[in-house]
Amino acid sequence: MNGLILSKDAQTYLNLSRAQQTNFVVHHASTSAEALQLSNDALARVHWLLAEPALAIEVLDQLPNLRWLQSTWAGVERLLAHPRRDYILTNIRGVFAPLISEYVLAHILAHERQLSAHREAQKNRVWFNDHTGAHVGTLRGKTMLILGIGSIGAGVAQTMRCLGMRVFGVVSQIRHIPECDAVGTMGDLPALLSHADYVVNTLPNTPATQSIIDINFLQQMKNTAILINVGRGQAVVENDLVHALHTHQIAGAVLDVYRTEPLPPEHVFWDAPNLTLTSHTAAPSFPADVFKIFWHNYQRFNAQHALSHVVDFSKGY
């Protein structure tokens, strides 16, 4: 069955597929405009699509016989917002947990070890230690609360426990999670937040998770706690977070995702105190990792078997 690879890394994916010595017919393009230059007949023959959601959404209506779309990303909100539902949508899972764990670890270590203060002291030629204002901490014995214990949340939990942290998880339904010391539901948040030194959001964007990190949530956090959002920007009420930072309701926050991306230059986040911003770079999609999942699914698709990592359109993940 014919396919289309639509990605900024299209040539890399094409080379990886050729290395499998497959004989499938595949078109490839790095932009949607390039893909739409294919003839109507060629587009009508496309049965599967490997693509970034941002590009896929621009060609979806021109692929009348599409049966399966393999996203190169974990997040597929743009595709979920499209009314079309007559194809199987699969996303990338299981490869981002180590990357997200590295990101979270980097930022909490930077906080505990006061790396930014040390850099500033170095600029000013100041010997910065416990006699001159340094208060270096440790992760050992600290508590992390993770919102959402899917593959990413579980990976973060496992990493942090190896470093001596206690880890609590928030899930939709109570179940045994070996990576966590304890789990609770959203109803348990007040008690869980009151113990957490770090709060990490890994939840997907669904109606149930939008705006959950609001002023009430932030007021229940310790004023020494740090919020880290690697889930989706829609989870955070932005003005509430800025207020909490200005009033020292929490000690700081680290954000990698936002309601609007790229973040506009006039956004209030740029000037908020004790806020670290990164540009949705916590877990890049490496083609070799993506291709392994695609190739596994392609073989199953070709054999008419059930695919892995299928997105439920009704649930949004």
C-alpha cells in the first residue's frame, strides 16, 4: 500500500525505510506545499502517512483514502481538533520518558545546587559558599508529586526515586504503580501538594486537565516548592501562575509548554520572577527512535494486525 512521509526529516525517514529493503511505494516531502504538488491520483493512492501533526493537518483533507496516520510526536491535539475520524491515529510513546527525566532532573539539580547563583557570583568574582549566602540542597529526602503516571510520568518517577526522592503520583483511577511511593486522585491533591517540594505536570491536554493548575492549586503548594510543566500548556492558568510567582506563593516554576507557541514577545511570562522558560525542547523527536515505532506499526498495518499506541479520539490520548 502506498504511503507518504511528510516531515522536516523526510529524507532521513526515507533512508531508514530503504535500509529495511522494503518494496513499498512511498512519496516523501518536507513541507505540505511540496506534498500537495503530487497529482490527485497519487494523493488518492496514499493509505498511510508518517508526519508531524502540524504538517499532517494541512494535507489531511486531500488524502481521501487514508487509513492510518503515524504521528512523529506524542502530542496530537491539532489532529484531534480536526473533524475527520475515519482513520487510525497512532502517536509516539515510550521514547520520551528518558528525555523528559533528564530535563526534569537538570532543572531540579540546578535549583538544589543553586547553579544560577553560582554563575552570577562567578561574574562578580565572589567566593559563594554557606558563609556568603549559598544554601546548597540535595534531592535525597525531598518529595516530588507527578501529575499523570503514564510512560513519561513513570519514567520520571523511577529516575527520581533512584536519587533518594519520595515520589507521589496523581492518576485518574487508583492502581498499583511500582515507580511511586504512593498514588492518589485529583481529590487527594490538597494533601499531596502540601508535602511536595517539586510538582511535575506530565498530563495530556484533555477537557479534564485544562486549567487544573490555577490559583487554588498554587495556593495549596508549599511556598518553597517548584512547579515544572512538561505536559501541556493548557493545564496552566497563566495569569494565576504569574501572580503566584510575584507574591512568592511558590518558589519558582519551569515551563517547556505553553497555551500559545511560539510564546509571543509581549507575553507576561518573559518578565515573571523565578520563572525558567524553554521552547518545547524537553523531549525532541529523534528520527531513529520514531522510525522504530513506525516500522513496527507498518509491519502490523501491512499484516492487518492491531497497531500499537493508537490514540482514542473520544478520550484525546
